[in-house]
Amino acid sequence: MTEEIGLEVERQQESWFGSWLRWCPTSLSLLREAEKVLLSNLKRSYRGRYVPAGCCVGKEESHVWTVSLNEESEGVPLVLLHGFGSGVGLWCLNLDAMAADRPVYAMDIIGFGRSSRPHSSRPHFTKDPLEAEREFITSIEHWRQQLGLDKFILLGHSFGGFLAASYAIKHPDRVEHLVLADPWGFPERPLDVGERYKFPLWVKAVGTLLQPFNPLFIIRTAGPWGPKLLQKARPDLVRKFSSLVKDEEVIPNYLYHCNAQDPTGESAFHTLMAGFGWAKYPMLQRMDSLRKGLPITLIYGSRSWVDHDPGFQIKYMRQDSYVDVQVINGAGHHVYADRAREFNDIVQSIGIHADAGTLPTKTNISTDDSLDQSTRDAGQTITDMINVRYDHTDDQQWDHTGT
């Protein structure tokens, strides 16, 4: 049986920025319905609720929308942090398997999905990148305290991986095992970006013009045409989830309602980024601050635009600690969806070993040596100019949603 608690929080948020939504055909209630339709494909029952996260941004209390499964299990809990522009719903291919033998908690990161969105007319995220990062981490820690979680496996995808690593540095005794799935924001931005990518002059000009805007502003600018725009731009996302979600409108509808609303988390991400592909304060150079002995597993898609090299650099940096780098053949940036079974197997193995107090074997499930970094980085379009690279799937569609 599915249960949703604390929806009065949603009604309050709706009244705060209802005027913004009139141009865009969206609302929190429509997002709620889109998520329910998506998660109705799960075999397991789940509970959805708003968890107080304290005054993590400004002086008013924020709330984190949380979906949990199998909370009664005695296994080490698993906490999931989604990527940029995403939400709890995109874990739909993973939740049933991951909750087989442990509690699973998937949250909408503050400023995204159904969680509180501190915005410009109220307390909002700071424009200082390190302070904005701290606000995200504070919200996660307040959330943890409210749920009474002691130690847990922390899994973050892309931008969620960046936050997961930051959380593990700040709160090392809470993380049993850190899992980073195609994490964003780890390497430094190359100094020779302009030389590495040869763009026509007009592309450079338009890219410079677009740089000040939030990454997904075009969805909101399109107003009533936004849903169709997203559907046309990302047909590959439908295919990623087609084994579970048969209705082709469900995934685009959910993503539209996640991203057509007040873009507060998106604005904070914009504050953190140095071009879409890099962070102003890269995480790789901070990984030596992690607790010695904290196990880390990095999971990459062989066809992702995300550079795999930082994973191996972390392994070199932490030779006295457990660091495993897995590269799943044929998967793009959405590694958890492109090869869901392989991804779930890795995470389940981590959970079983965490329960037993042991460590998994360091063995790659699969690699794709035929694709070097230059191949993954190929593609010269206007999107490249704002530092979004191609995922070279068979249909050559972009794979940057859910950073």
C-alpha cells in the first residue's frame, strides 16, 4: 500500500509561487500526480512524506520530500541522491531491487522535485558557491537527524554524487559506504577548453550569451510549449525506462513538472558550476579529506560524457582504503537506468557486504576500452558551447539531463 503524508506543506508552497506557474502549465499538484503515475509501476509499497530539514536556507524551515521502502528491514539503510534536473521518480528501475533486503530512502534534494524551493522573494540559496554547497549539505544532515538514521550507504548520481562526497567529508561517521554514480564536478576544468573544442564563431557568441542563464531555462521560457519541447528533445529518456514504464508520456511529463517550476535548486547549481561540466570548487582535490578507511565505489557508464579518470585518481590517492571503480559497458550518464540490472547488482552487493561488515570484491562488471575519452567528448553543437557533451548511445541523443 502506498502512503503519502504531510501534503499541507505542498499547499503552502503552491500559494507562494502560483503566479510564476501561470505561464508554465505546471503545479505541485501536477508534479505529485506525475510522480504517483511513475511510481505506480513499482511492485513494492512505499511511503512518501515531507521531512523537516530545519532552517538550512534562510530563516524559514524547509521540507524534504522523501520516498521510503522496506523501513522495517534491519539491513544497513541506503540513501539515494538524484542528479540535477531529476527527482525520486527516476529511481523507479532501482527501488524494488535495492529495497529487497534493506530500508531505502530516496529524497528530492532541496530546491528540486517536490522538496521546498527557497526562492528570490523569500530566503534563497546564497550566491557564494561554497556556502550554497554547505546549505545543501546542512539540509541532508537535518533530514538525517529527523529520520534518526545512524549510519547508511550513501549513493549519489552526478550532481547527487558531488553532494554525497561533500556530505561524507563533513559527516564522515554517518556514511558506511560511499557510492558515486557517474559523479559530476570532480575534475578541474581544463585550461585549454577553447583549444580542445573547435567551435565556429557564431557558436561561441551564442554560448557566451546563454552562459548567465540557468541550464534548463528554455523549458520554462517555452511556457505552454514546454512539455512538447522536452518530449521532442529527449525521446531517448523514454526508451531508457521502457522496460518498466510503457506509456511514453509518463517520463517526459514527470521531468517537465520537476523542471518547469521555480528553479531555485537549479540556480544554486548554476552558482556551483564553472560551465556545465565542471564545478568552481572541484571535488577531486578534496577527496583526501575523507575519513581514512571509508569504502568508496565509483560506477561509470562506458559511454557517458563524464570523465572516468577522477575515479582512478581517487583510487591512487587512497591506496590504503577500499576504492572500487566499476565501468558498465554500454551505459551512458544515466548508468542507473541504461543498465539497471548491472547497476542494481553492484549496489546490492555493497549492501550485503555492509550488513556483514566486509568489503565487496574489486572486480569490474564490464568495461568498454574501444571508447576513449576523446570519442566520448566528440560532437560540436551549440550545446557543447555551454559545456554539455554527448552520450554516444546508438541513437546519438544527448545524455545530460539529471546531472
